[in-house]
Amino acid sequence: MMRTFGVVAGIALASLPFCLAHGPQYSWSWRHILLLFLASVVFGTVRWRTNSTAASTLVHATYNLTFFVGFLLQRRELLN
């Protein structure tokens, strides 16, 4: 997409399917969709800047881990 539309448009257009794939998980909440879009833009930017899918995957994994840790901490507070 970047070769056809340029870097900015290519990353933005590639981020749309990412949002659509994750949308049902968040009941199509516009706030979550926006967050997913922005996160996907970051993943795409990392991929473009480093020329490495591994780097982008590591950023994605760290993003997911952050939410998972937050979930665990929230659950821990509810149990106390």
C-alpha cells in the first residue's frame, strides 16, 4: 500500500482492516476503534522505519502485555 499510496496513506489504509478485525471484540466502541487505529498506525510506522516485521510484532506484543497487566492489576484490586 505504501508503494501505491505513499507512506502516510499506506499505513492509514493498512490500519483499517486491523480495526475491522478487532472491532467485534470491543462491541464497535468508537473509542476502542480509534485506539486500535492509532496503535495500528504506530505498528505500521515501526515496520516502515525499521524495515522489520519483528520490531513491529514486538511493539504489538508489548502493547498487548500492557493491557494484560492492567487487567490483572484491576482484577487484583477487585479481589481485595
